[in-house]
Amino acid sequence: MESKIYMCNVYHSRINPIKHTFSYAVYYFLFDLDELETGKLDNALFGYNKTRLISIKNTGYMGDENKTIKEKVINRLKLYKEKLINEQQQQQKEEQGEEEKQQQQQKSETNKQTKFYNENILKLDVESIKSITLITNPRYFNYSFNPVSFYYCYNEMKELIQIVVEINNTFGETHLYFPSPTEFNDSNLKYPFKNSIDSNPYLKRYSSSKDFHVSPFNSLDGAYDFYFSDITKNCFDIRINLMSSLKHYSLETLHHNNNNNNDNNNNIKQEQQKDDSNNKSLDNPLYDYIILTRLWSTKKPLSITVGDLSKLLINYPITAFKTVPRILYQAGKLHWEKKLKIYSKPNPPLENTTILIKPSKNELIALNFFLDYLNQFKSISITLHLPDKNSITIDNKINNNNNNNNKEKQQQQPIQVFIKNYEFFWKLFIMNKTVNNESRGFSSKAIGMAYMCNDFECDDLPNLITQLCDLSISSNCEVFDSTNNYYNNNNNNNNNNNNNNNNNNNNNNNNNNNNNNNNNNNNNNNNNNNNNNNNNNNNNNNNNKNNNESNERKRIWSDLSEFINIENILTLFLFNSQSNNNDNNNYSNNIQQYLSSYTINDNQKIINDLNIIKNDNQNILIIEPLLNLNNQNEFINYLMENQFITNNEDNEDNDDNSEKSNKLIILIKSKEVYEKYCYSNSIVLQNSMVSILNMNIDSFSRLSENKLKYDKIISMQTNNYNNNNNSDYNLSLLKSLLKSNQSSKLLIQEIKLNKRIFTSSKKLELIKPIRKSSFKNSYYKMIDEVGKKYWAVMANFQHNPFYLENRYLDLMKMLNNNYHINSTTSIINGHIFDENINNYHCSSNNYDNNNDDGDDGDDDINNINNNNNEIIKNIISNWIKQCNDNQSLFSIKIQESVMKQGCLLKMNTNEINEVYRGVIFHLSYLYATFNTSAFYFSKKIYSKK
């Protein structure tokens, strides 16, 4: 009889990042599956698919299918081999079809990702498998937890041709590894193994990349090395070692499986030499041990008989029940005693994962709600691929009298959404944007968070956002600005106290705005002294605020916090792969260079459209200039550099030009933006023909000194002024500041909500059915928030999953405040506010055919650049492409940053990719709003008749 019982020892030694070792006595059963499944081993104490003290059930292995274990092993090998063959053929086709394209793009070697296939599986003749030996722990009083089981596959000659490893984690998931045999070559290992044990050689060394979460103290980085002894010679010794390359920042597994990869190893070393900023020696071992485990027996095996089973039950009465408590005990020592951080559980790979965590009751409630609510949509076409491999298609289309449109709709395929975690439905269930106790569509913030943490994949993310979210929400982008008080009248800060009359006027204007009196010089001096004290207090407050923001970012981003800044984020979609090779110190300049290449503004065209002439004694007012990364405005710089605004001090020898010089007033209402601009633009401050005022347009228009009318008024960020409540008032106010002559012109450029589109045929597509808020929804959300706060402080995470919402909002705030389509127009980032702000929702009563700009008929309105939406869409599409092209290098730079900040092991790919996926979602949302024309780019010039 081939089946037997081994009395074993299990040894576990953690080498990195701390030392921790333990050993326990256990037992393992070795089953010949032919003997097991034919009932030859059944007796009074043991049974196969029978109720016994010790038992084996076929549904406990290789998934819960009701087939024999041997049949399931062979089927899994066939499916895996077939998949590898298909992937290899597909990759070969793609490589042949893209050779010319790759040559044109000239991709760098470090951005290429080569997939290594398991050659042993590809060459394996699955039909040649005649016998399989299973090493496992059976059920004990119908209870069992198997950390790992092994399947030895033999051919007819009793030659070992493949080993399959089945790993179970404490979350209830089961995953299969099909390791590839490799030769013994330990030249790169710190702790080389001798190729023998008790004079009995190991059969082979097997290797496999790690892709399944087991220990919460390890990331998915690295590879397993398996060492198997020859069990046919009664030599029971199995070693599993987890290895990683801690001196290399790549997230790709660097542990190759055979000797044919020497060229690849050379490429890796070259890549390491490029990426290693610490100049670590390449002579050091490429791989490091993380964990060493060994399962071995030095005792004579027992047979599976009533007598030997009785001895087992007497000597090991509760061993089977100790496995999980022992795991929890050692985990507690690692976390609480040795302060090892926890890695949050990533979604398991659907490939080769035979058992997944079943959805909870709450998640099933959320799934049913999602499907019921989706059926109310008048225009939806979506296929959901659930983790259990079931698919659900919902295809509700609008009846349209236009035959051409019907044909187009029939040709459209449903959006394919691949759900990786049922948390996707839970997020959409508890997060809903509510206004007046009702909402429309799903929360785009919830979808963004789910995408950011890799709960789902989609083949057309912008279209999915269009179909699920209510894009008719209007939000003011000021809400998440870096300062909360835009009408702060305590600001008289001027970094350069120039002694010219123009700057004195600036101070007077500010003092008048703050005090509404005190126009004499003595009072001004007193005010200046007070202002200096206020400025010192403001600086202290700003320092405290910056420290608080830094601490908050450290709390929610942990070791990623040093990397999370706008310069690094912009490298994801503004740099091509070659530009990533530039020195880190030049990032900011390079970003600005690429940013300027995406502008839809032509500075000279604006000057021509407004008829701005040099030395024409024109009064020019610029309202809220949008600043670039260097806190400068390109259009103002263009005016200065091309002498449209000259300095009187430079024209003392030319009185005529001095008298005719154009004058420029810059209006900035945000105190913080005002300070940044003044600090970074000393040349502008020193120009006597330029005034920079810190106040809003309403206060500015009421100044007693402001009797001056303006020849040109330029407002390129008018979403700050032209909001839904007082757009007519603000437009009239701007017009009132114009001179009454035909040459006076007002330029208004903005991105705004397109009200008219919701009265068109697209209304049914964009306006979603009402979703009423319920007590159940609010209750579940409250419980969820309490749970998050509890676990966020109870465990010390390497990357805390319960701060996902905080990280999402922080990233969106950063993108909204710091990058833009061009140097003068900000992007409305409405989707992050849909849950906190009383934004109105569009309905049929909100819109009419009246002019939404409040034009009074006294002006000639010239609409220009009607196709700017297409330009913006092309820009955003190119950014998304750049994100995908740069993802690999971007991930390496993040990994490098976190390891320098003290991350002892590499972070998980899904944690590193949160930034990338958050940016992709943000850009996809923006693309959806412009693609549906829910938002549009407006550029208008008003001139007096």
C-alpha cells in the first residue's frame, strides 16, 4: 500500500525584515489517489467521502466541484496549459504586428515587460499522468485547515513529471501554483542548499512567482522556491522558501525559472544599475530570503490502518485544532511584540484560484440593489463578470425614431465590467450623493474609490462613468482650494515694498478694503506696522497649517507620503518614456514644458482678438490669472516679454512712450494665491505700470478710487464668478467696468455646465432615475464608518486600506488645484464633491431655451473655438495613453521612494498602483463630461456697440 502517515516537524524562520523562528510537531498524510478514491483505505476510523473520525472529502480539494480529486487535478493542468498556449500565441501575434510600431516609438528597454511562460507545462503531456500522490492533512472530527497540500504527478514509469501546490489562507481562499522545475544554481543565494539530505538527493528544485496573499506580513513581491525529496524512497523533506530582490525597485518578479534566462539576468542588472540611486554593489546577491520553511520527518511512516490511526489519535488528540490558533499567536507576536506592519489583503488572482471568499450578507444586499436600480435606467448596456465567473447583462436602450441611431446602438457592444471584489457593490450602495433626500445615479466618488483600489476592471471606463453617474452635477472648483477664506480682508502682504506710487496705491486699496477709511499717510503707516505683525502671525499659521497637512498626508499615505506631490504625479501623464530618464531635479521644468505643449490658447491670438496695442495707453484688467507650477501666468509673462506692458522707469528717456504705456491691474481674491504670485514674480511687482490687488471683483468694483474704466478685461477662470446663482450679476458687473467705446472688449473663457444639452435627445442618457435615500442606507453607512475608524487605529498597516477615501480625496484635490488643460483654464473636477455639497441636479424644470449667459442684447457676442471640446478630448486621451505607457517606470519610482522612507519589504502592486488608477479614473471622468458635452469649453468676447 502506497498511502502512509508521516510524523513531522514544521520549521518556520523569517529572515527579513526581522528575525522570527518557531517549530511545531505535526502529522501529514500521504495518499495515493487511486487507493483513496477506490475505497481501499476506508476503515472504522478513516473514510473517503464518509463520516468518520478522520476523513477526506473530494469537495475540499481543487475547488468544490463534485468530481474525483485526480480528475480535478488533471483538468486543472489541462486548462492551465491551454491558457498558456493561447496567451503565447496571442503574444506572438501582437509582437509580429507591432514590430514596426515599436521601432517608431523607440521604447526603452526598461519599459518593456516580457512574460515568461512555464515551459514545463507547455511541454507537459497531461494524458501521460497515470498516478497522483496527495500530501495533506485530512479532516479531524470533520474539521481541517490545510495551509498547503502537494500533488506529485507521475507517469507510467513512476517518473515525477509535475508537482502542483495548493495553498489555503486564513481568509478561506484556495490558490494553485504550477511551479516550474529548475536546475540547482545557487550562485545568487545567500544561503545555498546542498543538493542532498541524508544521502538521498532532492528530485528537483521548483520555482514560481508569488501572486496569492497568505501572510499579512508579506507583500505579493517575490517568488517561491520549492525543494522536494523523493517520497518513493521514504524520504519526506519539503522546503518552501520565499525570496525577493530587496535591492531592486522593480515590481516585476526577477526570479527566473531556468538557465535560458541569462540574457534576461544581464538586462536586469543593467536596469538595476540605472535605477539604483544608492550605488549598491552589483556583486551583492541579487535575491534575499524572506522566509525559510521546512516540513520533514525522520521517523518511520505509519500505515493508514485502525491500529496506527488509534496511535495517532492518542498521541496527537488536538493537533488539527491547533493550526489556526498557532497562526494567530505567531501573528500577534510579530505585530504587537516585534512591531511588524501589516499588508492589507489584495484581491486574489481569478486565474488558478479555486475557492474565493463568498460575498457577505451586506454585499449580497448591495448587489441586489445595484441590479434592481440599474434596471430603472433608460439607457444602459453593461455586462458584469462576477468573481464566481457568472455573468449578468443588463441592456436597456432608448427607443429612438432615428433609424441610423438605432443601427448604431445595435452595433454597440455592452460595456464589459470585471468585478474582482464584491466590495464594489457595497461602496456604491452606501455612498450616494443626496440632495433634498434624493439623488440620481451612482456616486462617481464611490466608483472612483472602487477603481482606485482595484475592485473592478473595465474595457471602456469613460463610457461606464457616463452610463452610471449623473454628469449633470454642477460644482464650483473653489470648494477644494488650498485656502478656505477667499474674501480674507486681513491681507496687506507685499513682499516687495517698492517706493513707487503704484505700489502705494496697492497698499491704499488693500487698507481701504480692510478698514473702509484711514486714507491719510499716518494711518497707512500704522496699518503697515500692524500688517507686518499680521504677516508674521500669518506665516506662523501657514507653517502650522503646512505641518498639519504634512502630518495628515503621512497618516493616510504612510511611506508613500514623500512621493505624493504634484511634480511626481504629473510625471505619470506628462512625460513620455524617454523623458523619464532625465534627472529628478529637472522634473518641475520638464513638466511645465510638456504642459505648455498641450495649450489650446494662443497668446498672440488673444492679443489680436482683443486688439491690444503696444504703447496705446490702454487700461487692462486681468481677473484671477491661473498660475502654473512656477506660480506664474503665461499670458501675463507674454505681455511683459513682448513689451505690451512696459516699465515707466525704463522709459525715462522717452516721455512719449511713458505717457502712452499700457497699464495692467491683476485681481486675485485668494490670499494664498496672491502671496504665491507676489513671491514668485518680482519682475512683475517692480513694474510701475502693474498693480496686483488682493480682493474679489465685487469689492474691487465698489472701491471709491475705482472710477477708472477699462479698455480690456480678461477673465479666463470665470467659473469662480459666473456660477449658477449670480452669473447675470457678475457678467453685468464686468461689463460695467468697460469703457464705452467700440474698442473696449471683455474676454470670458470658462469650462461650464451645458444646460441646453439636458433638453436635447441626450437628456435620457445623462439624467439618471431618482434614487431615494433610506434609513437602511444611512444606517449601513454609519456602521461602515465606525468599523473603518476602529480598524484604522487598531492595526498598524503598511498602507492602511481604511484610509482609502482620504487618499482618494487628497489625490483629487491635488489634481484639481495643480494641473489644467492649459495655462489659463482650470478643469472643473465636480465628481469628488458629489457627496458633501448641495449641488443641484438637473431635471426638466431646470432648463429652458433662454440664453444662460444673461446677455442683454446690447453687446455683440463672438463665439470662437466651438470645437474646443474635441481638442480637450484629444488632450485627455493622450494623457491617458501616457499614463499607460509610463506606468511601469512610475511604479518603480514609487517603490524606490517608499523603500527609502523605511518600507522594509516591497509594497503590493495594487497599493503602488492606487496613484496610477486614481489618475486614470480622474482623466476618464473628465473625458466623459466633455464627450457627452455635459461640460463644455466656452470662449466669448463682448464688445460695446
